[in-house]
Amino acid sequence: MKIELSNTIKNIPENVFYPIFKLISEESSSGKPLLNAGIGVPDSDTPELLLKELEIAIRKPENMRYGAFDGKITLLNEISQWLKEKYNIDANPKDEIALVFGTKSGLSSIPSVLLNPNDTVLLPVPSYPDYIQGIALAQAKYEEIELKQENNYLVDYSDIPEKLVKDAKLIFLNYPSNPIGAVATKEFYKETVTWAKEHNIVVLQDHAYSDFYYKDGYSPAFMQTIGAKDVGIEFFSFSKNFSISGLRIGFAVGNKEIIRGLKEYNTIFHANIYGAIQDTVVTALKNHNLLTEHIKETYSKRIDKITSKLDELGYSYFKPDGGIFIWLKVKDGYDSQSFFELLLKKYRIVTMPGHVFGYGGENYIRLSLSLSDEQIDILIEKLESLNNDLNNR
Ligand SMILES: Cc1ncc(COP(=O)(O)O)c(C=O)c1O
């Protein structure tokens, strides 16, 4: 019997990372070691405090049974308190916060929660590629909005064609951004609320890298903005901030109607998030400052060390104010794929070619900052020899 998959599944674009991972795995099986500067999670170990909490929590009988669909009230209360203390956001734990099985799952669900087939989403690019699959699952379509360096990669609302603004139902934002490392300002978020209200467009802000912010203070949250709850929601992830990407947990906060829809959608596919994971992230939030205080200094030092070498070697790049990547312009005569392959095959450096992040990435690669001091030294040596080879051509 011939089994046919649904058109929905057939029409979901292939994960753009697959062909890249395939090339990397072919190269890695060839023997010579690779320096992995392509990685999208921080290199620090999971804090011992969280491992200990998880060990205790897996022994609790209640965590081996079905739990409340919406999550433990202890965790929802803790999130609400943390949002108030850190960001001065008022969020009712009952109906303004939804737990998700990693923000990837929440971000992919929102189009199905809010959109009908053929509805339009505005997708500022270059952006995290996984947004696209959720849009395809909802049988909606997206229009790319080019983010420009001259605007610090913030969306320029006045530059979006009128027809797109008229058609759009939803816009994705991501600050601090992957792959660029751009950060939002409070003024930008104010402007976003005004624009969204005027045009009736829901805003989804992805704050997965919330603790990776290298200016003074902390990365502004969209939900801090007056009126933000009227127009959208914001996702926070535990994955990067606490080095627990394998546990799969995050949350959304904001507009009640959207949160209600997201919770309903979650209950179709999942029961509760494993209780031991929920207990672990309660401990993470209670100790948030202690567990994340190293980030700013560690990553700022890495950025300074790498970018001062890049300056010396004549590269153009965007110096990130947030996130865990450097957005690096390729050398003349290359595009993102050919430069990525040159680095991979000849210099044994894994990066990500910019084209996988959408329009605007064709002449860039994404370099990860998830590298130890020793690895940065190796990276610098390799970039130097690449420069010498290109100069001697
Ligand atoms: C911008 C962005 N959003 C969301 C995610 C997904 O994070 P999570 O582990 O919470 O699913 C990632 C992961 O790389 C990301 O880069």
C-alpha cells in the first residue's frame, strides 16, 4: 500500500539546517578535527544547583504522574513574581502566562492559534529559520521585511509597503536577535505598540536570549511597554540563560486571548511538562541573578577579543549588543555558502552560512561566540592563515 502524507506536511519547507548539518557531518567523519563556531547554545555547563534540584525532583512521586495541563501553580507564580521583580511586568499567573515545551514549540504554535489559511505574517529577516515552519503548518504565508544595518537591524515600520501592512495579521520580532545580535530599545517597543494598534497586527516578540545583553542594564522586554499586552505576547526561554536547552521549557506572557489560545493548542498535543523540569526552573528563577551574572562579562570579553582581530584582518561585521553570534561579512569573491564551505573544508571551522536566515544573509556567515578562550585563539590563528592565503593568491 502506498502511504501518502498530507499536503500540510508535504508543504512544510525542509529545515534549512539539514543540508548544512549533512555537509558538516561528512567533513567531521573525514578525520581532521573541526572547530565548532556554528553552535547556537552557550558553552557553559548546566549549573550544579539545577542538576541537584533535578535529581531531587525526579524522586518526587507527584512528578511521575500526570500533572495540571497548564503547569504547576508554584512555577506560574514564580514566573509572575520574577517578571515583576526583574522587569516590573504585571502578569496574572492564571491567564497571562503559558508554559511551552521550549520556545521553539510555542513560536511554531502561534500561527496555528491566530491565523487562517492564506493569512499573512510579516517576517523581519535575517531571522531564526524555525519560524517559517509554524507559519506553513497554519497554511499561512509570510512576507520578508528586510532588516537594515543603518537602522541597527530594528524594523523600520515606515518602510513596510502599505499593501503588506494592510494584509498582515502577525509580525515576528526577535531581540536580542539570532543571527545578528541586534537589541531593541524601549523607544522601538513604544513605536511597535502604536503601529500594531493602528494596523491591527499582533506582535510576537521572541526574547529567547534575554540575558545575553552587553549594554548597561538588561535587555528591555516588550511586555514592559505600556499597551504591549493589548497587541501581543513575548516568549522567554530557559534554554540559553541557564544552559538547559535539553530540558525543553519556556513560557509566553501577554495578551489573555492569545495565551488562552496557546494553552488550548498545547493541550491538544501534550499533557503537562514533566514536573521535575518545572521544579528545576523554579530554582533557576529564584537564583536567576546568581546563575546568569557571568554572562555579560564573559561574552563581552569574547566579542572584544574576536572583533579586534577581525578589524586587524579587514573584515566587516556587526558588533553585537546581545545574543551569542557575530554577523560577519564574507570576503570579496565569495557568497555565504561558498565562504562557509571554504572555512569548513580548508580551515576546519564550522560556521552557519547567512543565506539560511533569509533575505539579507547571502553575503554573511554567523560566527558563534560559544567558544572557550583556547578555541578563540585557534579561531584567530585560522582566520589569520585564511587572510594570508587570500592575500597571496
Ligand atoms: C531566536 C531563537 N528563538 C527560539 C529558539 C528556541 O529555543 P528553545 O530552546 O526555547 O526552544 C532559538 C534556539 O536556537 C533561537 O535562536
